[in-house]
Amino acid sequence: MYNFKDKVVYQIYPKSFNDSNGDGFGDLKGVTQKLDYLADLGVDYIWLTPFFPSPQRDNGYDVANYRAVDSRYGTMDDLDELIREADKRGIGLMLDMVFNHTSTEHDWFQKALAGDKKYQDYYIFKDGSPDRCPTNWVSKFGGSAWEYVPQLGKWYLHLFDVMQADLNWENPAVRAEMADILRFWKAKGIKGFRFDVVNLISKPELYEDDLEGDGRRFYTDGCNVGKYLKELVAAGGIDGMMTVGEMSSTTLENCIGYTSEKNHELTMCFNFHHLKVDYKNGQKWELMPPDHGALKRLFQTWQEGMQEHGGWNALFWCNHDQPRAVSRFGSDTTYWRESAEMLATAIHCMRGTPYIYQGEELGMTNPHFTEIDQYRDVESLNYYKILREQGKSEAETLNILAKRSRDDGRTPMQWDSSPNAGFTSGTPWIGVADNYKSINAAAQTSDADSIYSFYKAMVRLRKEHRVISEGKIEFLYPDNTDLLAYRRYGSADKEELLVLCNLTEQEIHAELPDAWATAEKLIGNYADNPSETLRPYECVVLHTTKE
């Protein structure tokens, strides 16, 4: 198995990263232009979110052709150039494969609509009358998960948008198509793959109403997910490559299975439980402050559970579907730098592979939009209507969206203080955060005390200290709700680390174990040595070598 444990992945949302031609949309040439920046940061892989042909109903996660480049992002030649130039810098490209569903504009679905039985079996169609859905399942984006097609007298399943029709993985022809797509991209020089909501591909034999919830318990982590992944990895020729599965509403036990080396399924998994600790009553669109106790317990459960059973975590705070972590779990005002660096330390020293989402290394914040017409995300626009229909006021609804929208993480990358943050010479497809004149790459890359320099150091430390990439983890101070603390130990180099993170803007007390009294400070976000009083959002990593 290829050694991926000391690697760091940088996620790029191409639409918002860098626009090379002034049309307001980021593109592949724009990524190539910034490779030196990424090489300087020290990352090993770039995960590109989908750039395939798409009607962009869900910003590219509605794929109309898996083997081509959407013209708005450039050409296949542009991608070939990006692969070559990244290779020169020791950076591998990871593609985002959306294999649970396709766009309804995909040729397969269009043939199904035209009555082709072969392609109808590529999807999940159910006979029925227009007055009754096959089940009461709810789409992830709101409304029914079924859509009626009058000319066929059938309903099709879409767990996401109505234009994202779920594929029928029970059909061997579908599985063969997916494997062939992987072989195509591997031959082009792609080094890894991220699989979108891949634990939803195994649907139940019996489709029934969910009288307890929204239907997800019937189709999440289905009984054949592991089997299908094994087959896909083997047939696609990607065993040993860097792979990560996005797991929706998953469990620790399932992710252990998906990532165990002996199963030859995935390298690692994303789970999202730690990003729901500010969901009031478990509801995304209801606000509350983050529950630090729950956050600590979830980290401990997943870290120690994966360790005990040979699984592997993907470590992250931010991505294209999440608000900015510094606005959500830290402070994007008074303690902006301190909290951004604390959040980096919290996960980059854990057991797993860290992911940096574009702009996270600069401390980019939520844009704090104040009007509905500033949003572009289909989920956000749907829930604006739903929340208003539920009786929430305009101000209350906009406040929720400003804290929860996926567009919070999709505003343009802030490169410099010029108009549009240096992202484009044209009109950006979505607005830029107002703080770009002070928060940008140009202001930070040459500043030794910047958030960027801190992230650069965190990436370097993972490669220099095997205890970070290979060691064991033990969580400490379980009763101190606001202190995230753990020990890394057990690697061949006999190093040990003590990681302390104050999750709040209040001072907290943390009595250091005697064994760490003389340990050296490896990194931290305050200039002087740590004391037993941790300052607001203070983080420190102590280092020692055991004889």
C-alpha cells in the first residue's frame, strides 16, 4: 500500500479559485498559474471539485459527461497541462467522482426518458400514478426525493436535486461504466480520487415509507457499499492510490470497514458528525453555539476507534459545502489569527490525513451576505423559501443563511487587495468577501507571523515528525469542556507530542503533567512559552523524545 500518512491534500473549488480569462469563473489555467503558491505551501495533492460538463444546477455535482472538461473551465489540453505542471512540482491531482447520481442532462438519462429500457435500468425508476410517490423520502435539498415523468408513467429517485437522478448500482452495467471512467482518468495521469456521497450507492431491496425520519436510514451505508467499492477499486485499477470517500450520515463501524487496508476499498473517509455540533436539535437550519463537549467526544470516538481497528480518518474543518471554520468555531474579528491557527493545530496533529480548503490557510471568513440575491447555491435558495414558509422573518432567515449556507465557503479566493481580490478582471460569479483588502495571499506569504506561514509550518512538521503521521493518539482532560488536548506517541522515532487547544476566547486553566514540564515548544500561536493558563484560542504543541 502506498504511504499516504504523511501527505497533505489541498482542496480547490475551481469555479472560485483563480480566473485566467476574465469571464468571472475560475478555470483550469487559473489553477496552473497558482501551482507555485501551492508548492510553497508544501501540499502533496490537489483535490479538484468537478469540472466536467454540467448544467451547474448543483455547481458541477450534476455531471453530464464524466470523460470531458466543461468549456467554462477550459479544455482537455488545459487539464493535461495542469497534470504535467503539477507533476513537475511533486503534486498529484485527485478528481472528484460523483457516482451516486448523474445530471438529468446526461446521455444515459436522456436515453432513458426516450424509452430505452437499457438506460432506464441505469437509474431507479418506479411505476406509479402521478398522485402518489413511491415513498415519502425527503430530498437532501428539500421536497420529495421522487419526480414523476408523465410520458413514462414512472417516478425516478433523486436524493439530491430534481436534476440529479440516482444511479442504479444494482445493475452490473452501471458498475462497469464507473470502473471504465476511473481507468480513463488514471491513464491521463490522475493520482487519486474523491468519491462523492459514496455510501449512498447501495439502495434497499424494498422501497418503503419512513415513518420515523426522512428516509436516509433505508439508503445510507447499504449492505452492498463495501462490495461495490471493492469491485470498483479492483476493476478501476486504483488499488493503492489515494482515495477518499465522502460519507453521508455514516457510522464509525462502517468507516472502519471502508478504510481498513485489508479490505482494499478506500484509503480514508470524510465524516461530518463533528460539523453538526452547532445544529440545534440536530437541524442544520437551526442555530446554536458549538457544543465543545460534543466536539471533543466525537473527535475522541472517531480517532481512537479508527486507531483501534485499523481505519483512517480524513481530517478537515472546511470544504465547499461548509461555512468557514474561523467564523464558525473561532473568531473572525478580535481573535481572528489566534483562532485560525488553533483550528489548524487541532486537526493537523491528529491521526489521519489533513485537508486544507482553499483560503483556509489565509483565515478566509464567511462573507456575511445580507441579501438573498447574493446567494447562488440551490440548497440555500430552496431553504430560504422553506424557512420563510415556516414563519421565520426575513431578517431571521438571512441570519441563518449567513451562518449555514454552502456559499460561505464558495466566495472567490482572496489573492491580493486589487479589485475582486485578484480573482478575476471581470465580474465574479459570486460576490467577494468585503475583508479581502486585509485578508489575502499577497499580504501573508512573505509574513513569517501570518496564518499562511503557520499552515506552511504545520504541513512541514507532519513530514518531519513521524509521530504525527504514524503515531498513536490518546485524548486528555475529558472533563475540561473547552480544552481539546491529546498526546501523540508510539512511533519508531520515540517522539511524543502534547497538543493543547483552547477552543474559546476566554482564558482557561490546564495543569501540565509533570512529564511535560521540561518539554520544548514545537509550535504555537503565541510568541512566548506556554503557561498553565491558556490564553484565548491559544494552541501549543510540546515535544519530547522518550528514551
